[in-house]
Amino acid sequence: MAKELKDLTKRSENYSQWYNDLVVKADLAEQSAVRGCMVIKPYGYAIWEKMQQQLDRMFKETGHVNAYFPLLIPKSFLSREADHVEGFAKECAVVTHYRLKNDPEGKGVVVDPAARLEEELIIRPTSETIIWNTYKNWIHSYRDLPILCNQWANVMRWEMRTRMFLRTAEFLWQEGHTAHATQEEALAEATKMLNVYADFAENYMAVPVIKGVKSANERFAGAIDTYTIEAMMQDGKALQSGTSHFLGQNFAKAFDVKFINNENQLEYVWATSWGVSTRLMGALIMTHSDDNGLVLPPHLAPIQVVIVPIYKNDEQAAEINRVVEPILSELKSMGISVKYDNADNKRPGFKFAEYELKGVPVRLAIGARDIENGTVEVMRRDTLEKSVAQLDGIANYVKELLEEIQGNIYQKALKHRESMTRTVETYEEFKVEIEKGGFILAHWDGTPETEEKIKEETKATIRCIPFDGDKTPGVCMVTGKPSTQRVLFARSY
Amino acid sequence: MAKELKDLTKRSENYSQWYNDLVVKADLAEQSAVRGCMVIKPYGYAIWEKMQQQLDRMFKETGHVNAYFPLLIPKSFLSREADHVEGFAKECAVVTHYRLKNDPEGKGVVVDPAARLEEELIIRPTSETIIWNTYKNWIHSYRDLPILCNQWANVMRWEMRTRMFLRTAEFLWQEGHTAHATQEEALAEATKMLNVYADFAENYMAVPVIKGVKSANERFAGAIDTYTIEAMMQDGKALQSGTSHFLGQNFAKAFDVKFINNENQLEYVWATSWGVSTRLMGALIMTHSDDNGLVLPPHLAPIQVVIVPIYKNDEQAAEINRVVEPILSELKSMGISVKYDNADNKRPGFKFAEYELKGVPVRLAIGARDIENGTVEVMRRDTLEKSVAQLDGIANYVKELLEEIQGNIYQKALKHRESMTRTVETYEEFKVEIEKGGFILAHWDGTPETEEKIKEETKATIRCIPFDGDKTPGVCMVTGKPSTQRVLFARSY
């Protein structure tokens, strides 16, 4: 482990390599034999499971139910909505056959040409089409609305350049698909779910986010409007962390989904969709971690506290076990996830390095001397500070410390974002500032052409038109035309 | 709803149609636009979620962790294990391309011939191959063992004849894949997980099962031995409900996974795999339900109790609401899932029929007269019996009733199975008895040839060689050759 830690690239040397190293060395994920697809290892999956559980709870509290729709989508469905097909056709994995057979030349198996599908099927890149084709049968009257479904699923987008968690060909996500009787209700739903995502990002992931609406260029393929939460990574790049789409009547029209409204008129149904994915794992890792490894927010850490005994002989070990036992019970009864690592085939220093690498928020170390003194050594992962605490009342101390760490890493990320967010007036100034990374608030004339020009010349995109903050109008930094408010620019993942 | 209920085919008329009707009418699932793939609707998915939660808990209690492996598997991986490819090649969905493009003739999108994969990928029918290819990197020494991973995933087997939940092209399941240093340990794991499945089937699904080992003909493709739990449906057919495989060193050899054992020698790793799927939903439905609809075991019912108010005016409605409020709180505090259906756009009779169809275990109906008398009408779904209970202490009464129902439907299923299980001595007798359905215990000479002959002549297969029960040797009913014990025959799903 000492060796592995030494191998972890420093952020200042190569941020990108640091990320890749960390994902592998902290046992979160690894590349698989299939191009662009990763294996999510047990420790990484345990974090994802905690995210899922909390999000699922929040979805249910807001009235949603889970369902499951097919993995495969008839190719023709994709063409029904013009923007949608434009957005996804180029990255679809296509199933063309349904059988293999023995190679006549004796080399393993080959695709059986006789088992060709009449219509090719694509692996879902997202499920609007298959779901709206299904909703057609579920919706007849306003009494059938709203429909508030979510699905936890795998999806596939054949990306050319992939990075673990951030951009993989296959990824895990949830996709909410709702159907409403009015535009107003659908808009309210899209906003509600964006707020759920922001709440989750800030209060569980400890990742501050900026809420806003995407420009037309960055909108989901098929949406009228895409709302987004944007987070800033330690290298100053933006990471789109969750999106919620107001789809208008686009998919209802594409799949002919009408309902009798309460005035007895036939009308197309209004829709939203919203999703977050295993990409959140990337945001979590890149927001908080350091050159020693992962830093996990206590609210999502699979192990919140680890206790390591330090002893010289069996007698001391037995004595420490005896003292630790009631502490374990008390922590567990408080709902705190604790691991007692008294394995005797690894030295304490090795264990310390391992739990640091894995981002366990609090480490307690107890030796014979501590027991004599009624104390315990406490190390908090966020600051790496060690202190000595009283054994008496340690469970409550740890509980409070976990909350303090949760708050501290959020504040640290927020300060970092604030220090890396600037307002600029001129395009010249913008070009200089964007090279330094971070978020830039600037005026834009609202046209796709200007946005495209800025992207080509600076690699920066409009991350969102923020909902909150300064709404003062001005003039576009590029064209001098009127601007209704400053928008958020950054280079992004 | 009344109309829908009337449309539910009776079991005695057409059991198979009854099942299909019920799946659709109880809102469990429906066919999708993709051949052989179903949509699992919210109510069906809610039951599956309860199954998942309980199974996941049991897997974790027995030391397992979750992980996630890729959906797509390189075609060549399948060929590495001879039996495995033989078993699965004929039902594989094959991905051959990774891009669509606009049809040059302007008709939607077509597969882009330039985006052909060098090696085709198959959608996992099961994940032994991709997982053992991954384990190769995880396992070097006996200190890396055991590995106890499970994954919750979708898989695809291109079945020609499909039935919702029982046999679908895509289905949801969990697959455990474990790696061990010794044969003994792998055998113990395979047995342990079969017992977990049996425990789940009997104590949560209320489905009695017979545990045993499969004959060679019925073994998982690539296994040394397949253990199974077999349940009997109401029509007397068997349903294989879960399997656990001892894989020996087959996959370790196919993917060259060796480890240094504690005697410093290089050895192939020992393996198991085990899985249950959404097929369990089929078992659940077919074991307990009746001509009025679903009957759900309380331990897996998404709604355990429904309360329906019966009132003639707003004043009565308000009074009932007032009385019901504390009952709801008390039931919820006991961990009981309760729904208060005071929607005023449906009549009580309509609601009664709906909750009967959906299998809610206990229904309470409260009217103004009840409140005067301090009583409530209780209907239990398993027997459809109505009784009057005291409002005072109703929560405890309901809690006990739920346990009674759970026990009762298990006993009912067990009695049914016992009444439909017979012992026969001669093949003539066997041929007569098998036509009546049910399980038949008979002697068999242990050869695949005899098993095949019986299957061809009677459509019955050996469901398992039971672990428990009569172990007296005898002679094969077909060939007269020696038999070590009776085996379990049935026609099956």
C-alpha cells in the first residue's frame, strides 16, 4: 500500500492522471475487456449504492414510482423525434442478429447470418422513445395523469473518448419520465427535480452546484428546455452533474399520445425527463479528494469510521477488543457505519494508509497507553489532523465530527468555487481569464453563433444561464449586442 | 374495474390464460414493442423491489458485496468454455455496429456500414465469462480469496417462446460469482446460497420448495453441479425458482485464473455462481393467486393494509378521517405499509374489487355505524373472509393477522404440493400419473438416456435429485437397473 500510495500522481503534476490513478488504486473501478466499458468494483459500487438509496428515497418522497422498460429499442422509434435522432444516432450500439453458431471452420462461434433481425434494435442511449410508445397505452384521459415514473437502468452511448465514471460507453443511471396534463405542471416537475438533484449534490455529496438553464446548443436532444446543476472540479473545470428536461409535447407528438382534458378536448400530453448517472461518482472524487487519496463525504461513505487497534501482544489486543466492543455497538445503534480492523496480518501504518486512500472520514486508533489514559487518537480525513479525544463519550464525539466534516468539505469546495469564479466585461479579458480555469460570468447576446464562436476560440461553453444571482442586463462581450443577464462560462468535462 | 374483473379468465377454464390476464389486469407487466421483452409496471416493480431488498440483505448478511460488470461480452469469450458456449450461443443478441446514420434515401436512419465492430459483442446472457476474465486480474494469492461478489443486472436470452416474468428475452436478476481457494469451500458456498434462496422462497414468498441437485441433462452450461429449488404451481407444474452452481475449476481454466496456494503452489481457482430472476414474480403469482386476482404474501406486499372509508356525507367522511388518522400512524410506526384510500371519485365497491385484484392482504372498511360501535370490518385476502374487529387495538390485531395470512398461504401451498406429490413404482403407473400433473417420486437408473426417453415419451423432466427425504435405493422404473434414491419428476415451466 505504501508503494501504491507513492504511485498516486500528485494533482499539481497531472490532474487527469491523478484522477485515473485514484479510481484504480482506491478500488473504485477499472477498465474492462470491452472498449469504453468499466467494471465498477465493490468499493466503488458501495458508494453508488448509497447514492442510489438516498436519491430513490427523495424520488419516492416527491411522489414517484419505479418501473422498468426494455433495454432494446426498435431503430425506427429513434427517428420519430427529429432532434432526438440527430443527437443520439451517431453513438448507438446496434443489435442486428439474435443467434451465434459454430464456426464452420472450427474457430469458436460466428454470427448466424440466418438469424438477422428484420428491424435492427438499438441499446437504449436514453428511454424517451420506448417509454412514450408505452405511455400511449396508459394515457387516455386527464384522470390517468400525471404519470411519475423513474427507472434505474444501464444505458449505452458509444463515445469515442472515454474516462471512467465521467464518460463511459455503458453507464448506470436513473431516468425519470413524467407525463402531465398541462405545460405548467410539467414545468413545475422539471424544476422540482432539478431542486432534488441540487439538494442531493449539496447535502449528501457536499458538492456545491449552480442551477440554471442550458443554452440551445447544449440542450438535450428533443427538449424544449434543459435545466442543469453545474459543479466545479478542483482543476477549475465544470462538470454537468444532473439535468432535468422540459420536453413540451415533442414526444407526445412523435408517439401520438393524446388525452381528453377536463374540458373534454383531445390534447397532446406534456412531458419531462431527468437523470443522474454514475458520472456523479466522478464529481464526488474530483471535488474532494487529495494527493493522499479519496476524501468521502460522511453522508455517502460506505465506512464512516474505522477503528484500528495498536498492540504489542495478545494481552493488549484482548484488552483493546474489550474496550472497543461497546463503542462499536453504540456507533452502530446511532446508525453510523463502523469497521473495526483488528486483522493481525497488516501493520497499523499499512492500515492507516489504506483507509486514507479509501477516504474513510474518521479513523480512531487505540493503544494500551490510550486505555490507561482513557483516550483515543482521532484522525479526520478531510484535514488529516490528529487529535486526542476522551474514550468516555466517544460515540457522540464521532457523530458530531462526522457532521463537522460533512460541512467542512462542502465549505471548502464552495470557497474554492468562489475563488475561481470571476466576472469579466471584455472578450479580451475573457480569453485571458479562461486560460486560468474556473467559472466566468459574462454577458452574451443569446445567439448560438456567438456561443459557437466563443467555444471554437476558447474551448469554453456556456454551462448555464443561472437561475440565481445577478440579473442585471448588459451588452455581449463579443458582439456588443444586448444581454439580459450574465451567463456562466467554463471549460468542462 | 368490475368489468375488468369479469374479464379475468378462471383458473379452471384456462390456467395459462388466467395467468396472462392477471399479469396485465393487476398492473404487473405488459408486452412491449420489442419481441419477447416486457415492461414491468410500477405495481409489479414495487413487488420486485421488495424481493430485491430482502435478498440483498440476505446476501450481505452472508458476507457478499455488490459490483457491476459490463453488459456486453466479446464474442470470443463465450467460446472459451465448451459447455457454456454450447448452452448459450443459440440465444445471444449480437451487437455488430456502433453507429446509425441518416438513410441516403431519406427514410429515417440506417445502420452505418462503416461502423462495424471488429469483433462482435453479445449482450450478456449470464456473466461468468466477463467476470472470470476480470477476476484474473484480482486473484494472485490465497490471500485474495475468497471473492464474494453479486451483481443486480439485466440479461438477455433470445427465447423463441416467451411468457411474462416466466420466460422473457430480457429479464432482471442477480448473479453471484464467487472465487475460492478450495473445492470444499466452493461447495459450501453453493450450498449456503441454495439455502438462502430456499429461506427466501419459503419465509418471504410463502412458496414451499424442494431442494436438490440437477441431473446432468438439466445442469447449467459450464457447471459441475447445479443445485436447485423447485416449486409447484397450482396447475401441478414445477417451476425452477433459483439455482446455485458449483463450477469447479472450469471457468478458472477457461480464463487462466490461478493463485498461489498456502503451500506456495500454483493452482486454479474454484468457483460458484447463483442466481434468481424476475421469474420469481411468476412463481409468486402462480402459487397463491385465485380467480379474484392476486394474493400476495404480507412479507412482500407493497401495500399490506388498505383502509376504505364508507360514508354518505362530508360530516361522516370527516369523522372517519379523524378516527383513521391515529390508526395509520400506529400501523406505520409498526413498519406496516398502509394505504388510506379516501378518494371520493370511486365507490367503495369499486375500490374493494381493485384491492382484491391487486392482492392487498388485509382490507379494513370503516363506516359511520362502525364508529358508533367502535368496530371495523376486516377482510383477509387469502380466504376472502370478512369479520368484525374492535377499533381499540386494531393495529396489533392487523399485525397478527398479517403473520397469520403469511403462514396460512404457505401452509395452503404446502398442502397443495403434498396432495399432488405421489410415489410410483412402474413406468406404466408413471405415464398415467404424470397426466394428472404434480410431482412424482420414482426410481431412475441415473443415465441421461433414460431421462431423455422419459422426457420424450411423457414431457416430464427430472426436476432434481432431492437432498432431503427418502434415500432408499431401488430399481429404475424404466430399465430395472439399480437406483440410489427416488428422484423428482414433473412437467415444468
